[in-house]
Amino acid sequence: MLLFCSQNIVFAASESVSNNNEFFVNSMNGSAFLYNNNFDLGSKTDQNVNVEKLDITYVGDKFKISGILNYESETVPFETLGNFYPVEGGGYYDDKLILGDFQVSGSYNFPQIRIESNCSSSSLLTCNSQLKNQNVISLMIEDTSNGNLYYIQGVLSNDVYNSLLGLSKNLITNMESSNILNKDQINEKTMSLMNYGCRFIKRQKINDSLNTYNFNFSGKESASYNTTSLTQTPISESNKTASVSYSELSNFLSDMETYKTESPSYYSSDICSLMQSTGWNFYYQLNQNPRFYYALYGEQNGWKYDIQISMFDVVFNTSNQKYPSVQSQLKYGAVLEYDTYSNQYKLVYLNAGIWQSNLKEEIYGPTGNNIFYSRTLYGSLESPPSLFNNVISLIPYASNIYDAWQNLTTYQNSPLGQKFTWDDTIAEQEQRWNGDVVRGIVGDFSGAMIKKEGEYALIEGDTSLSCSSFQFAISYTGNSTI
């Protein structure tokens, strides 16, 4: 329980007057979006919607919101319980934005409750443009009986906003100390609350797609090699975004982490296209240096695009032709927002991009009398198991591997950093594996995750002879939290 548990604190929205921790507000005004009308802040819809006597009360470890909704001839009281979560992602909205997660009450659903400090005009309804630069609470209410959507806005005083911010921060501190949610889980919670489109009940849900996708691609030493395309559905080459160079993407993500907000005018049309992506998209450059790939998941919520992106460096080292290695490392990971009304890019969450699970890295390519006889895994990973599978690719001596992930078998296991060896002659390998030899090695990092910038996974192998035709492949599951 929080320190505030013994005291009820009541807030109300628009012009607020305080009296013994109670804040009374005259009204909130807004617009109605009928069932067949899309939600659009700039639309000229019926303005005859308001909420009287909106109260926000903190009771125990929950917030209660109550009020009276007036629309046309209807006057409907409502009350709902839930929590407020401050956005604390190391980005533009820190200490500026609070999001609510509240229960359905009767026929009323609350897809989003948003409290924004120094609110920009791009977050305001046309009828509420005069509220610019004030502390604005926005209620989105869906009437599940008919699909109508009401969006109502009002003003909070600085004292009320700061009190709500403090209470919500104390609430999540209590969640962390009580092991109810950890910091990452709280951030993931607030990320999901920004996506009101998947929280509709009667209205058609938007952005309600899968939040994971399996990626699989490969490369070679040769600069003339064409990387393979992804083969799974629903993603395909049509989802591959316009080519964004390594330096261009790296500079853009670095700017966002440094400055928190930027104008699209500073960047190319390819970056602008990337920032308006929806669904799963990807790009990779593995046939020349610098090798890299990125994965992103985008959602459009009204006038804003939310983009979760991770950029990975790939180092394929074959300079010593008997000891190849491949490493995948998270360079940048972030949740970004493109506000089309204000025409601004904003960093929402730092170090919170698409995270990897089920990562596998393979090196293959030796032919003839050349075989692998050892494998070592290294990494900086989240939640790594104590032992990792030693996976090898076994094929008959007279055959070669032309594609990744062929004839894989698990041969014991070992911890990170420990070299695992096996027979180093063709005759011994054929005897052990019924005529087969080891032509490929796999770093199977399943059970661990790469989530934070700087984390990496690396596989290194030893071959009996020099080889100038090594190839590599990377496979992983991308996980989105928005």
C-alpha cells in the first residue's frame, strides 16, 4: 500500500479550484464520432458533448473516475476504476504524459485516458484549440451499445497535474517493490496504452495484429552475393522498406536518442517512409560492409504513428580463414512517434526496441577435406540459461551444404565462453556419425533474449583447413510490445 492510502484525493477537470485536496471543475467539452465515422481530431463533428463533475479520486491502490456524460438528450452518469501510469521511457514525454488503464463500466469502455502537460495543438480537438499549452486531460469513451465514440477534453491546474503525476509514480514504485511488475513490464504496459485502436469493443479494432514474427536470412563473404528473401507469411519482400543506408539510419536513431524530438525536414524520404510504416517491416544488408539489419513494427493511431524499431550490427569475421565467427549486436532500440499534425518525430522510449528471442546463428561452407571441429559461444544476453545446445550440421562427406539450417542435430551442451570440441579428422567424424561430417555449426541462443543496446550473441568455430567460402545465416523471433 502507498503512503497516500489513508487519504482520499479528489480531482476534477477543466478550471480547477483546490480545497483541502479536492479539485472542482466546471466541465469538459468534446466531440462525438458516430459508429461509421473514424476518429479524427481535426474533423468538424457534433460539438454537443460534455462531461460534468468529472472527479478523479485515489482510493487505496486504485483510482476512481466518475462523471456525467451529456450528449444530445442523453445524460448518463459513469464510474470506473483503474490506474494511471506515467510515461518514463527516457524520451520526450517523461514527466509530460500520464496514461490510464480503466475498467469497462456498464456500456462504457475507456480505450484511452490521456493527461498531457503543456499540451500541443496537435493533441487537441478543433473545438478545444484554446487549451494549447495547458495541462489537458482527454477521455476517450466508447459506447459499446452503439459504437459511438466520445472524446472529451478539459484543463487541469499545475497543482492537480503534479499531484496526479506524483501519485502515479508512487503507484508504480509500489508495484516494483512488491514485485507486481518490473520496470520493463511497466514500460510495456504504457506502450500498449498508447495504442487505443486495439482496445475498442464495438468499433472495429485496428492495429490488433500479431506482436511476434520469425525472421530468417543469410549472407556470404562475396560482395556479389544476393541475400535471400524472407519466406514466411504474412511478411514478404513487399514489406521490405526502401533502402536506408547504415549511416543514415544510425545517424537518425542517434539524433532521436540525443535530442528526443526532430523535424522530418532534416531527413530523407526513406526515413519519412520508415516513420509511416504499419505492421511488420524489415531491411537487411548482409552482402557488404557495414553489415546490418533492422526490424520494425508500426501502428497508426489516428494522426500519430507509433514505431518500434531495432537496428543490429553484424560482424562476419573470416580474416583468419580457419577460425570464422559471426556476431549480431543490438546497436539501437527505441519506440518513436510521428505526429503528422505537428510534423514532428518524437522519442517515446529509449532502449526499448524490437527484442530478439530464439536467436540462432549458423556458419557453414567448408567442402572436401575441410570440416569443423569446435564451436564456442559468447554473448551479453538477458535471462541466459546455464547451458546452451551444441548444434551441428551433419552431412555425408561427399556432400556440401548449399543452404542454411540443413541436417541439424544437437550434440551435448556447454556454457557461454567454453570451447566445445569434437573429432578433428574426417575418418573419426565419419566413424562417430555413421559416415557424416560436420560442415556447419550453429549458435543456438534459445532461452535467452537480446533486449538492450549493446547486448550481443557471437559464435566462433575452428576448421581443419583454410576456407574462402564461408557463409552465415541468422534466424530469430522479433517481439513487439506496442
